Amino acid sequence: MSYSYISHLENGRHEPSLKVLRALADQLGVRPEELVLYAAGLPVPSQAVSLEDAIRTDPRLRPAQRSALLEHLRRFLDEDDDVAGADA
């Protein structure tokens, strides 16, 4: 895809085909539907994964490591809640 073609897209001189939208999305590391929503100025749903989910699904961790990390995370979050409650 040439720089001039991208410029034409940006300036509204061309309407991209589905093939072009897919290629752009692939190069940007997003899903095509996210690109369309963003271009239309609409909210893009977050694809963020929670830290807990990341720990649970990380194949590098053994079950005991997952449990320990999740327990430590819960303690940290509980401590933060206790401090926030005391400051209120």
C-alpha cells in the first residue's frame, strides 16, 4: 500500500475496500471492526485482559505459582482498599 494511497484515504478521496481495511488493521495490530469503529468516531470496546486472567492463562506458570500470585494480588488489593477506606 503506497503512501499516496494512504494519504488519499486520510483525505477522503478514496473509500477503502474490505481487503484494504483488513490489511490496515493487520498492520496496526487491531481487529478490522475496531478500526472501523475508531474511524467512525464510535467507542471501541476494550479488549484489555485483567491481571487475574493473565495469571490464570499464562502457560509458563505452574498451578502452584498461579495460586500464589493470585493470593498475593488479592492481599495487595485488599490492603489498597483498607488504606483508601481509612483516607475517606
